[in-house]
Amino acid sequence: MELKPYLRTEGDVNLSEERRRWQEANLSEASLDVLEEDGRYFLHQSMSTPCLNVITDADGIFLEDMDGRRYMDFHGNSVHQVGYKNRYVIDAMKSQLDELPFLPRRFTNPVAIRLAKKLAELAPGDLNKVLFTPGGTSAIGMALKLARRATGKFKTISTWDSFHGAGLDAISVGGEGVFRSRIGPLLPGTEHMMPYNSYRCFIGGCDGCGLKCLDYLEYMLEREDDVGAIVMEPIRSTDVQIPPKAYFKRLRELCDKHGVLLILDEIPTAFGRTGTMFVHEHYDIVPDIVAIGKGFGGGVFPMAGIIAREGLDVAQDISLGHYTHEKSSVGSAAALATIEYIERNGLLEHARRMEDVFRERMDSMKAKYEPVGDVRVKGMLAAIELVTDRSAKEKAIEQAEKIMYRCMERGLSFKVASGNVLTLVPPLIATQAQIEEALDIVEEAIRFVFVV
């Protein structure tokens, strides 16, 4: 089956022959039977069901499958900053379960307030108002509604290839075909521009262009006076696109000039992933709204939310979220424990040190192997881009998939983004030795597929 290019944007696909071959060669009959039963009862969807494998345990940086095989998890759906089964997080949740497992809306609880206060203390500037929700998609929805109410304008500008969640409003501002294609009419007023470092940018790429994509954005803003918000990922997490500081400095200036709110989606990247608690700290700007999620819940509890500037507290007469688990006492305990664990164990500093380890090893791979077209890293978020032709940047899609499954056989799990980008997202608790072992596995697989 030939797969359309947009099916390979967010992650590796679950419809390929390479996946089928890996399963037949590596999984027991018992595991295959469970996968078949899973496929019988769950609705099928891209990248999910049918599933790759059956996981029965997760501990620290490792996943263990039904056949007893262990994998270092450098994927984790970006929720595993503090590792799996983190005792500090789990003990905080257990204590809260005994004290207050749930409370209805209209009421608050001390742990939710402590969490909100902690976020206000951590976030820069006047980012000190929060709302919580169980999922990142709903966090984006709340941010969009707040922007409309605060500005009186309904249009947004976001980028193609971006991911902001799977809800109808989130895929409207998102830019990935695997979520948007053949769905029908989406949210009106959701305009799009080219992303940073787009291969199909009208000037042929971002190297040395003077950020002409922002010239185009300014052109849009001068002609659209009803744009209320710009929605961006400060670092594109799936294939690790890292704009320079000048990009966001100018973006902030454009928003201020045209009265547009800047919403930054840090759902997969906040809480230490890039070596700072929030990604936008690298850019020395203060956004108007930050969406958080994924790792916020400590790899245990689904927690997300928004952090907004003080002056945006203007929607008391409507419900921006009002979700059943909006101020979950258990979720708040998990999130607060996660932040405390990151702080008390020096994981921000560790992530910054491991960035040097990633960069040195990946630069070495780029120097040794022609198919390594580019490497990108920020903290413990890394990408190795594979090409068949460096000058044309032609994607090595089949080879990237073979490399991923070769690594799986040797005990390393990660995902492939954009068809050809090996994205490595380890837990922040991963040691230098474990990271070096993982990179040894990746390098051996690159050599095996391209050289041997």
C-alpha cells in the first residue's frame, strides 16, 4: 500500500509492510493474538490501532512487552519527563486519593491552588493566571476562546505542519494532513503560513533568508484586521525545528504592533525537556498564553492547562473550560509532585548537560555518514534527519523506518517524524551512560542500513 506523504508527518505509521515484518519476526503468537483482539474492539486510526506491540510494564526509562523484552523509551508521547512509576509522584497521588479523590465543580481544593501558585511563580512576567483541564486539545480550545473574548477578534494564524491536538478546533489551527484531511469544514478564520525551516518555503529554505516568513506574516497582519491570535510551537517537537531567538523576538514585536495575542503551545515540551521549565524562556519573550500538558501529569495522570497574562482575566461571564476534572485534586497532586521532583533532582541542569552529549555524538554521525542530512538538539529533545541526497534534501523514508525497527530489535524505542526524522525524546532521568548506549544503537542501525 502506497502511503500519502501527509500520513508520515506526526509519527511513524501503522500500515506499512516494514511494521508487519517486524511484528512477525519479533513477537510471539501470544502477543500477536492480543494485538488481533485489540484491533477487533478498538476503532482503527492512523498511528494508533492497529498497535505495534503489547506493553505490560513500564519503569524508569524502560518499557517491557508481553514477551519480556525491554526497551529504552525515547518516545513516551512526551509525558515521561520524570520516568515511569516515579515513586515521588505516585506517593503524592496515593496520599491525595485517600484524602480527596474527586470534588465537583464549583469547589476548589488546597492542592490545586498550590499548583496554580507554583506555575505563577515559575512563569516569567505577568503569566500568573491558570486554568486546568484533562487534555492538551482542550487547553488549546480554552486558549482560542480566551483570545476571542479578550481581543474581540476571531481569526488565528498558525503554521502548516504544526500539531496542536486532535479536537476539531485544534486540528483547525493545526497544520497536519493526517488530522485535517478529508474531515470536512473546519473552524472558520484559521489562517496558515509556512513554518520555520520549511523545505517548501517560497525562497527555498530558511538559511540566510532573513526570516522572510515573518515578512509574509507581517503582510498578512497588515491586510487582516480581525486576527486575534497567533498560535505557534516554540520548538516543533515532532521533528525538532528550533527557530533562532530573532524569530520569536520579531514575532513578539509583530503581535504587539497589530494587537494580536501570542499563544505558545508547549504541551509536549514544557517542564524541563529543553533545559528550562518553559521553552519560551530560551527566547527572552513573554507570550500572552502558554498551553501545557503531557509531562505535566508526571507520566501518570492526564493533566493540561493554560497559563495566561494577568490582563487576560476578562471572561468571568462565560465558561472557557468548566471541565468535570478541571481542578482534579489527584491530578494537581501529580503535577505539583512532578515539578518538585524536577527541581529537587536538578533535572533542568541535567538536561542542559545532556544536550552537549547529544550534540557531540550526532555531529560525529553527520560527519561520518552522508545520509545524516541534519541534526538538531535542545536539551533532551533531539532529531537526526536522514536523506538520500544532502543537496536536494530528499527524504530517506524507507531507510528511516528500517532504522527504527532495527533499533527496536536492540532495545530502543523512538518515533520517526516527517517520514525521515529520528526523534529522540528520553526521560529527563536518563543517565549519560543510557543516552550514549541509545546513540550507539542508533549509529549501528544507520551504518547497517546505509553502509553494510
